[in-house]
Amino acid sequence: MTDDPTSDPLLRALLDRAGVRAVHVRLDEQWRNMLDHAALDYAAPVRDLLGEACVATLLISAQIKFDGRLTLQLNAEAPLRTLFAECTRQGSFRGIARLSSPGTPLTAPLDLREQGRSSLMAVTIEGIPGNLASGGRYQGLVPLESPDLSHALETYFERSEQLPTRMLLAADGERAAGLLIQQLPAPEREVDDDGWPRAQALFDTLGRDELLASDGEELLFRLFHEESPRLMERAGLRFACTCSRERVTDTLRSLGESEAMAAIGTDGHVEVDCQFCGRRYRFDSIEIAQLFHGGLADAGSEGASDTRH
Ligand SMILES: [Zn+2]
């Protein structure tokens, strides 16, 4: 979490009487920070979907006990090839999107149902305590039956959690935001059969423009004031990449010796740019040779040659 909890916050609130929890995420500075570090200039519809995906992982992560990573990944054919967003329970996030034909002009919002017949979207959670049988890992498929991510994830919740859930996501070049409401499990809520329909009716009055334009706390109290929302948590969020020289070393090693040697440029170095944050990793030909013929510890250490471009 960032030192300044007022910037780019995640808010958790309870609507006690209705038996509903709410999570709100708003990314401003940290969303622009992520875009600034991206290796690619995203077309607006791709950028907006990526922003929504980052917000969605943060919203989902707020109500699960885990101490690892939560990812939302779409593997598709075209025009999108990959959409990937990841966050930790500590509030860091990163994401990336790739098109099958870079440079394809895109203007309309991307329809998740039209990214190829073999498209698959999954939510993966690593580091779930007590879930040893699966190595602490959970994976669930997101049905691609809706055009937009908000509705696709609502269907995902309906089928995986069986807790009624609503989600609204929105993003542009300046910010990304989302609101999730979920009915509490029966033992945790008072008997009020009308609570969930009431909360949903209020949720349905919220549009994307208002979501993007509003401060989270103001929005929660304006939208749900009849339900007397109670703020439970306010946490700071930040863009952070988990790349490291060690990971890049592993990737180079997995290429095999001939391919890794072939990647050595005319200046005698291999340069690998992290697609998430733009950090540049440089390896000289001796380090590359050592990957395959001992001396791995040297190649895996933090080198002074890592830079950001
Ligand atoms: Zn990185």
C-alpha cells in the first residue's frame, strides 16, 4: 500500500441493514503511472479495457483472504491476443494488453464475445491459506457471454461464488474506477429479504461517467445514504512491477543456448525490456554463456546495468 492512503484508494464499506458489502476502487495517478511505463501506446478501447481489468482484480481481491497474486487473464485470437491484469493483497497492480496485429486501428469498445472462438478468460488466485490440496491456488473461468467486462464478471461471480454480485467498471486515459456490491453470506446478515433488491436498485442508478468522475467516499455515501454505509477500510493502491533480473535470467535460460546467443546484438549485449514497466535488463555475452555453463549466481545478481528507459 502507498504511504499516502488518500491517493488512489480502495474503500470497503458495509451496508449493515441491507446485508451488503461494497468495494470501490479509484485509480488516478497510479493508472497514469502504469500507462507511462507501458511498452506500448494503447488504442483507447484497449487502454480502457486494460484499466477496467486492473480495477476488477483489485475489487475481487478485497474480499478474499490470500497472500499471493490475483490475476485476470484473457487469451484470445483477434483483435485482442492477450489481456492481463494482476494485483496483490497489499494493493499493488500491473497489467498489459497485446493485439494480434499491432497497429490495428480500433475506435469502438472491444466486445469480449468477439475476440475469437478459442478465447478464454480466467481468474487465478495464488496463495490461498489452508487450501493445500490445490497448492493454495484457485482458478475459475469467466464466461465470455457479455460484451463488457463488468457483466462478464457478474456472471463469473454468479456461477463461482453463488453470492449475488454486481460490478461496474470504467476507465479512460486519466483514471480507472469500479464499484462492486455483494450480498453477505446468510450467517453474516440480518434477515431482510428486501435488502439486496434495494441495494441493487441504488447501484443501477450509477452510470460510467458518474463512476469515473466521483471521489469514492462521496460516491458511496451519495449512492447508498439511505442504507447508512459504514466505511470499514481505506487502503492505498499503487502500480508496481514484479519483474527482476532473476526472472529475466530464467526466461533467457528457458530459451536455450543457441537462441539466447543469437539474441546478442552487435554491441555484444542482450537487452530485454520488461513489457509492464519498461525496465531494461542488459546481459553481456559472458553472462549469457555463464547461464548455460555455470557461474549462474553471478548472472542472477542485480547488475548496475539495469535501467529504465
Ligand atoms: Zn517490470
